Amino acid sequence: MNSLDALLQRGVDEQVYPLARLEVFHEGRHALSLGNAPSGCVFDLASVTKVMCTTALVLDTRLPVDAPLTQFLPGAAARATLADLLFHRSGLPAFQPYFEHELLAHPELFEGAQPGLRASVRRSVLARVAATPQERTVGSQAVYSDLGFILLGAVLEASTGTPLDRLFTERIAAPLGLTAGFRRLSSALPLPAVFAPTGTTRPREPAPGQEGLWNVPERPTGLCEVDDDNAWCLDGVSGHAGLFGTALDVARFGQAILEGQWLRPEAPWGRDGTPGSTRTFGFDTPSTEGASCGQRFGKRGASPAIGHLGFTGTSLWIDLDRRLVVAFLTNRVALGRANIRIRAFRPQVHDAVLDALKLE
């Protein structure tokens, strides 16, 4: 494993990330466990939440994915099905800075847990997401959308009558023996023993391409709070972001997917044919060029690789034919949101995993 160890250390030395943890399962065996972060280090999983929580819960609760969004959220503006949201073909915008209004209107959010205020702000944000109109025709283009998964989280809550964080704990984390979970800000949870820090101010600095979209003075923020500003205004609990967990949590979840834990006919892991899409049911598949899992994942047989990235520097990739699960977690945003060295580095890690396991 010396070459893989050296590669992960190079990521630190070249300022790709401060902390990283790699956990790999192959053929059901825990094959690799490496990184400068300890195995129990808790990471902000960011958009890995979309698959580990929201997609898994859609499957576990057996939501009728061909049903219209308005069946569950009657006030929603989007005329799309749940499947349209899962495949990112709903026509909704990719992103909106809903947090701008809330941080300006409620600076007291910075003053502590305040459950009543946070519940009110959460309802306000969800209502504004639901009222957001589509920008294009359903199915005309795949546009990766946080909004779609915020709405899916709201659908899960409406259909079950259970808060999303409790639903995840009861139906996903507990059955799989995971330590992962949401960190609801109004609950004022204690800090984990070891965690990977992200940013230090709220709102976070704009990501590349988001410059000028909001104008809110930055203020210091607490440790181990969700990095995503919209999720922060949703009390840390959302269908698009908010989960915290270890790399082993993510790998164990991936192994459950590999073993068909929630397999349904409508989730065959194939692409749906939307123009320009690499998306499958809640997950992504490798792009033709520059795939984040390298050029060899999903190329061994008839089945694809499926996976998902998280903005903070996290990822899960599952090679269905090789029976291989790779959870690679970093906190690359601790070096600034403009630090995108992970894009070139992550494929190298996945290629090195294949080499370390002597897999063609």
C-alpha cells in the first residue's frame, strides 16, 4: 500500500486537502483503510447526503416516484414527478441563495440554538424553494439541482410525518449500524471527538461561478456546522446536504447498495436518456471524459459504476461489476472554496485503488 499511502500524503503536501480518509470494500471484504485523518474522523458529507439519505429513503419508503410533486407538496410550483427530481431533469434551477434573505432578516440566528426561530426560518426556506418556478421544460436537459433534493426531503417528511433526520436514523443508519447523522443546529449537539473542519464564516465564500449572487456580511460561525448555507438555514437538515459521518459509514452504505439493499425495478442504475445527462436514479455515473472516479471504473462489464460527489471534498463510487466500493472523504474546502485541486486528484486515487487491489 506504500504507493497509495504516498499518493494520499501528496494530497496533503500539495494542498489538495488538509485531511483525508479512504475506506474500500471489495467482494464484501474491508480491503483498504488509509489516510491522515483517523478512522473515526467525522466529515461533512455535503451532497453525498443526496444518495445516502434522500435516495435511500425514497427507495426504503417505497415512494411512488412517478407521482407528481404536487401530490405531496400541493403548493409546489414545479410540475414534475419525483423521478424528475431524482434524475435532475425537473427543469428547476441548480441553486438559489435562499440564505441571503434569512441571514439579513434574522442575524440573531448566529446567537445560539433558538429552536423556535430556526423552525420558523426552516419553514420559510422550504416554502420559497417550493414556490420557485422551473427554468426549462421537464426532460429537456439535465441540470444538477440542489432544489430538487431539498423538495424530495420535504416530500419524505410530508409522506411519513417524520422529520428527515429521525427518518434517516431509524430507517438507514440504525439498520446498517452507521454512526452518520444530521447535526440539527437547534439541538446544540456536542462536538464529535474528531472532525474535519470546513469554513469559519457564514455565509461561506462563493464557490467558483457564484460570485456576486448574494451580498451578506460574513460573520464567524460555529464548529462542525453544515458547510452549505441553505442547509444551515434549514436547521442543518435537508435532502440535499447536512449529513455528517465517517468514511467507513459511507463505505458501509455503499456496500449495502452493492448488495441490493433497496433494489427496486425503477432503480436499475442505468441512465435515463435525458440530453447531456450522466445521471441515474439519484446517483451519478462516470462521464465519458474526466470522470471523477478515473477512466476504469464501470468499464469491466455490462453494469455501470454509480456514485456521487460532495462539495466539501467527499465522494462515494461503487463499481457494480468489480463489486468494489470506494469512499474517499476530504475537507478540501478548509483551504478555500476556490481550491479545486481535488478534481484532478480524485481520479488518481481511484486508479491507485484499482492498482493496489490488482484489478484490471
